[in-house]
Amino acid sequence: MKNEKDMEEGPKDIIVLGAIKHGIKRFEKIQETTQIEDKDLSKILEVLENRDLIKVIERKGWLGNKIEMNVTEKGSKEVDERVYELQTKWNEISQIYKTGDKEKMKQCMNENKSFLPTMMFFGIMDMMMFSMMFSMMGMAMSDYVPAESIPGDGDAGTDNGSMDGSMDDGGFDFDIGF
């Protein structure tokens, strides 16, 4: 299993790898799904290929060559391990929220800030609970997560990269009584 330092160094790499594992194989579609700049995505794909986490395949077709990315067995295991680690982190965050301790919640959110967009991408977090956490702390979600990563913002009708498509904004402006 990877340590936390490995995860912090490359949260975007796991998002790209996860997108490929879930069947998004062309550069343009990966870029559209992950919202990662072309230049950065090219570097990430190169790193993933060098680490044998993906294989780049060139196919000949009627309209020219097509380049596709496929996840390797090693890459698939990497995604599964990292998603498990993220799920464990989300469970810890959820438990802190349930205690109602605002200061501990703020500290935990600050410590895990780099993981939040990845948790959103993989549909790990409960968006309703996540929005209630910010309400409890009296903070805006955009203080921790880039606006383009928040479900419900941006283009109407898109799920902003959610793997399961089930995330909705859950309503962010309500008081839960803490």
C-alpha cells in the first residue's frame, strides 16, 4: 500500500488512471472528464506509462491512427488500493463530523484538503454529508475544493467526472443545528 506522501504528490495521476480504468481511453475524453490541462495531462500519461500503469496502443482506422490508453493489471491494482485508502480517509472524516467538534473538523479538512477533489471524482464521499460539514464549520466548500470540481457547478447536465454519475449538489445552504 502507498503511504500518504505518495498520494499527496500525485492526486491527479490517480484521477487519470481511474478514468482510464473506467473505459475512457482517448486523450480528449480523458481531458474532458478530468478537467486537467493538456500539457499536464500529457506529462501524467507519460509518467503512468513509464511506471507500467497504462499501455498506449496505436490503432489504424479509416480516418487515420487512433491512440488509446489502457490500464495494466498493475495500474488496476494501484487504482483499487488508492480508492480503498481514500474510502478509509472519508470514513475517518465522517466519524469526526458525527462528533460535532468544529475545531477537530476544520483541522481534519485542512489535513485532507488535497484528497477532497479525488474523493469527489471517484464518488467516495457522501455529498449531502460533505455539504453539511461545511455548514457546521461556517465555511464555503470552495475554500477547500476548486469550483470546477464541485458537482452542480459549471456546465449544466454534466457530472464533472463522477464515476457513478450519482452525485448532486445536495443543497449547500442550510443549518443542521450544531
